[in-house]
Amino acid sequence: MKKLIALCALISFLLPVRAQYAIRGKVTDNTGQPLPGATVYLPEINKGTMAGDDGNYSLASLPSGKLKI
């Protein structure tokens, strides 16, 4: 029984180690106006999104590390 409790405790500590990250921002032109519908793409992980009507975007469930937008 002690081994089972120890195993459960170990698993509960290891699960959060694989953290997920998110980014968000606003796409604008050179005058600062929002660019609705602009595409934001991360080629390393083949994931992207489109900016909303106000130019805002967000991408969730990203791995840690440096990514090229």
C-alpha cells in the first residue's frame, strides 16, 4: 500500500512538469491600425490563427522554448 501511495504521489508531481504556454498580441500596420484577418503562423509546430476584427490574436497550448512567428 505504501508503494502505491508513493507511486501516486510521484505521478501527481510529474504531470504538471509538461507545462503548456500561450501567446497573444495585436497585429497592426505601420501606422498602428489593426489588421483584421491577418494570419499568425508558427511554422516549427505547424500551428496558426487569424487575428480578429480588432487585430487581436491568441495561440494556446504551445510548447516551451523559442518559436518563430
